[in-house]
Amino acid sequence: MVAAASVRVASCESRPPGESTGPRRGAGRRPGTAVALLALASFPGTAAAQETRFEISPDLRTTREAPIRSRQARYELRDFDRFKRGSVRARRTAPTGKPIRFRIRVEGPRLDFRLHARLDGFLEAWSGKIRTSPGGVHAVRLRAIRRVDGLVPRFARWADLSRTFQPLRDVLARSPNLRVREEKRVIRSFVEGSYDKAPQGRPGVQRAKATLLNVFGKMSAAPMPKFARRASWFDYVHRLESIGRERFIAHVHPELFEAVLSLQKGGDDGYVRAPAGDHRKNFPQYPGARLESVKSIEPSGFANLQLTVFRARDAVGNLVTLLDADIDEHASSKQHFYDAAFRHPFSGGTDPYLVYELLGFALGARDLGYALVRR
């Protein structure tokens, strides 16, 4: 029998509740205590412990679906429904791609576990529920996030970008004097040769370019609501005003504002209302404008797209509609608050290279216009 488990992967800063690297609770108890516990298991209403044997065959891959090869993958088998230090049932070290044999004592008919994996160069990964059976071989798929320390972007040249990037090419051609937010500089033209040369020697421009490509990829692939008149969210973009390591600001077609309002009313379109107040600082020239925002629902819990639209009148009375498009590392409000309040003030903000890795959960091996490689 083969049971496939759903996948969950640890985020860059957090660990699953109850993570333990120490010995199992109860190790080293006096013999009398152990006898008392075994006696308790035989009382009416409890199940006696019994030994069971089974195999788990882990399939370890990166978020972009590349197989992971390692001679020293470190595994822990834990009780699925226990989040205490004593939840670790067994530890094994084995090459990736090899089945792991377990022989453990269990209480009762439920044999639900989760498998954790640690590998050099990756964040900890863990599986969903594994419902084992005695003597069974259980296939488990885990996707691990690469550590981005020591990785640098290798951008595709303008001439080598595939046809899927044509909408971005067209928008960049309409976006002269593009402002790079963190660098406080202006790029007069961000096409062809200048697109290829702009990041050289400037980490701030590299990160801004990576963010632009991340957000373009996500906006191009994100599900569209039934009422949308365009094929993708990026099709609403007319001209870019600024790019940065966390977002881009763009002039967009006014109907995008109405689309966001419609999404906020609810429905099964994969989006929910998001707070927009923190984004007001990104439009200082329009202090009294109206802002509305939605964010995508991500089953993985990572790399959600947030679309914040802004409507105001300019100095001569013309209607202006702007978009603040960004991708958060974590989709949950609690984890995003932790990132914004405690991590980003020290790291400089959302890391576009980590976002690149996290986008693999939703986009797989989709071409994002660059790759992360070792220095």
C-alpha cells in the first residue's frame, strides 16, 4: 500500500510548533517509572503499546521541482497530532532517494506521523499527515526551500526573454525615467542594452529588477475572477512609475479599481480584502486619496500577491489610478506582522530572492526571467 502525503515546508524564520532536536522526553527514566506507565496503558479505555514496522520513501525536491541529491539527509519521524518535545519517535540519516525503515512502538490503532527533513543549504521541510500501516511502504513528497544566503541572480538578457515576457517589454518601453526606490536614482530607459547593464555593481537595482520579475510572473499566472475583462492582472498596467525590493508602483487602467472593489465583496475567486492603510505612504503626493486592497489566497501559506489600488485627482483635475503591487513572504496575517515588525527593520525589507524560492509552491518551474546561482 502506498500513501501519498500532502506537503508543508518550514518558513525562513519559523519552525513548526514543538520542534525538538533533543532526546525524547522520558529518556533516562527510572525503571519503576517506565513500568508504571506501561501498566497504565493496560487499564480499561487505553490501548497497549505494540511494535510496528514500516518504510517511508521520501521524494525531496526544491520548490521549483528539481530533485535534491544529498548523502546526508537528516530525518525525524514525529507524532502528527503532538507538538511537544516528546513527539520525536525516531531519527535517521540517509542519502536522499533511499527508503527509510522504522520500527517503533505505538499505542492504539492510529499510526499518524509526519516526516521532517534537514539538509545542508536548505530550510527545514516537513510533510503533511502520513497514515502508516504495519509493513507498508509509504511515498512522501517534500519540497524544501533553498537558503538564499550566498545566492546571486543571473538575469536573462533582454533579447533572450521568452514570448511570455512581451507584456513586460511593452510596459517598460512606455516607462521612461523609471525610479528605483531604494537607490533614489532614475533609469532613463530600462529596455534592451540598458535592461541588461543596469544591475551591474548595484545590489539595490538587482533586487528591484528581481522584484519586478517576481511580481510580473505572479500577476501573469494568478487566477483571474470570472468578471475580469483581461487575461491577467498585469494586462491592466499601462506604465511603471517606480520599482523597489518590495513592490512596484504603476499607472493602471481605471477598471482595475472597480475589479478590486468587486473582489472585496467576496465570492470564490481566490482573493480576500486586505488592509490598505500601510500602503498610503507609497503615494505621498496624494494624501487624501482612496485606497482599496486585496490579496491572493495561497494554499502553501507563502508568497501571496497583494494588489493595492489608489484613485485620486491630479493638480489639473484628471483622474489618476495607481497600483501598488507586492508579494509578501508569508500569506498569514500573523506571520506577515512578525516579518514587518521584527525581521524587515533589520534585513531591509522583503527579500526578493527568498520570494523567488517561495513562488515555486504556486508557479513550479515557471520561467521568471532569472535564476539564483551560487556566487
